[in-house]
Amino acid sequence: MSPEPAAKPAALVTAGSAGLGAAAARLLARNGYRVAVNYHSNAERAEALVRELQQQHQEEKDFVAIRADLGSRDDVVRLVRETVEGFGGRLDAVFSIDDNAHDDDWDRAFAVNVKSHLWLLQAAKPYLESAPGGGAFVSTASLAGVSVSGSSLAYAVTKAAQIHLSKCLASMAAPHISDWAARFSDEEKEGHRQKTKLKRIVTVEDVAEQVFTFIKTRSMTGVNVVMDAGYTL
């Protein structure tokens, strides 16, 4: 299916019904993108976000929720196919947020935290390459993949593998891949804030803005950006 050159750009946000994914979906919509919001189990929350975007931007067909398990390659391929079909053959950007498998099921953790990004890129790559001006693939990681932290060994190791995967893909498979690492904690926020050099906590809106910068830039690839307000310095 050939993309429609005159159509608005289209983006896919995985695990996009809440938190960072929802913030990114809202930012993309404000900047003229059609957005497919992926979810795994919470259909009500995903549909509520889609209705919000449809009402705000008065474009019912520009926003859609699609269920898919990111730990299943077949589901990931179907997710991309349904997104592209829904947007007339066009896909300009993929923001790959995984479901963050924290448990010690190593096979599940590796499938969700590492393989899902590879599967998603493989399925989306032909469409991103044909997007007007070139497409962008951005993935999220974690501070647990940069330094020794977190309570799950499987989570930390697979996040480190994900970061390295992004660098390898940037060299071998795609011209425009970046990933970023961020930490959000609902506990001891003030204590965490005091430990940062900037004395602030990174918000989902902060990260969404950086993701949009990655999507729009044509001069960065294979970059891992740690957004932690100087916590790890």
C-alpha cells in the first residue's frame, strides 16, 4: 500500500493509553499527527484517550485504539498492519514503549523489553522508509539499563540489552533510530528530587517533548538520552 502524500503524518504509540504514552499521543495530536494508541488490556482507558483526542481535534478518523500484546510477534505485526491500513498506507513515526515486564520470568522480560522493539521496527521499517521526509523510530528504556538499579534482575539486564539493540539497529538496519531512558517514581519523590542536580523530577511531558524532538530531527541516530535531571551525574 502506497502512502498518501497529501495526508497528515501518522504515528503509532505502543503502550500508549496512559502516562508517557498518553502524553506523547496528545503532543503528537497537537502537532498535526494522526495517532494509533496501542494497549494490552485496558480497553476502556485507551478508548477514553481516543475519544478525548477526537473531541479536541474534531477528527474522528485520525485517532484509533488497537489492542496488541507486545510480547507476541504476531500481535506486533498485526498492530503495524492495522495502523498502516487505518491511515491510508502511511506511517511516519513509531514511539515504542514496552509493557515493562518487571518480574523474573526471563523469557517474558526478554520478549517484552527487547524483542518487541525489534519486531516492531521490522514490521514498520518499510513504511517509515517511504514516509515523506523519512520516518522515525524512538524507543524507551530505563535507568536500570544504564546503571545497577531496580529490584528485578531480569528487568535491569533486558533494559541494558534494549539500549544496545537500539545502537546496533542504528548501525545495521535503519537510518534514524534513537532511544531514551527515564525514571518515574511515585514513592519518595521529594527525596529523589533533592538528589538530582537540577532539583526537579522529570515529567512525562518533559520526555514527550524530547521524543517529539527525536521524531522531527534529521541529525541524530543511535542516541541514548538519559533524562533524570542529573540524578546519575
